[in-house]
Amino acid sequence: MMSGKREFSDADTGFVLSTLEPDQLAESKRVAVPRRVLRGGELALLWALRVYVVFMMAVVFWQAWIAVR
């Protein structure tokens, strides 16, 4: 069962970029790409990464503060 998604290779991308005229390429880059709707697990992972980054920033600042004293 296929999900309907097709993966594009570098050759496909190169072919498309080489066949488009400059104004066509510029126009295709202006098309807005909608945001992806994230599911529960993906959101949880992203929030965990955010918390980790904030925690590690606090550790780095604390270590810098201790080193300066």
C-alpha cells in the first residue's frame, strides 16, 4: 500500500532546475509551502528538545559564571 508520496532523487531535482527558465524558477520559489501538521509524538519530541536546549544553556551560563568567579 503506497501513501502517495514520491521521493525525488538528486537527478530529478537537477533535471527540473536545468529545464526551468530563470523566471519560471523564481516564480516556483515564491509559492508558499504550508506548515506541516505535527502529531503527538512529533510535538513531544520537539518540546523535549526545546527543554533540553534551555537546560543546557542554563548549565553553560552557570559554568561560565563559576569560571569567572
